[in-house]
Amino acid sequence: MAARAGMSRSAFTRHFRARVGDTPLNHLTGWRIQRARTLLRESRLPLAEVAARIGYDSDAAFQRAFKRLTGLPPGAYRRAASGI
């Protein structure tokens, strides 16, 4: 994104943070996890498919990020959201 904006990465990050209130990577991660929460609540897709659909190459990386942001592993989140 920085290159497309014609800026260095550090300048872009400073500008993005001033406008959005977060770094580009944290913003993207939050957006991905929010999308994953929706997919976990509204579908029965396997976790690996959810991870791929939101842009993670690794199921393990997705599960770590999800737990870090929500406090629950994705499978536990799905079970809690479905009332099982």
C-alpha cells in the first residue's frame, strides 16, 4: 500500500495511524478476524477454508491470530456462537 501511495512504509504507517488510529497490519488483522467470526457463525466451513478465505496461508497462523484477538480458539468460538 505504501508503494501505491508513493510513500515509504514508515511514512505510510504514520499517516495511516494518524487517520485510522491503528497500524495498517493491526487494522487488516482486525478486519480479517471480524470476517472470520462471521464465517464461523454463519457457515460450517472447515477452519482451514475459513483461514484461506480471509487471507491466511496457514491454518495454524489463523488460529493463533484468532485466539490472540478474541481469547478463544476458532472452534470454541464457533461452538459458543452456535449454542452447542
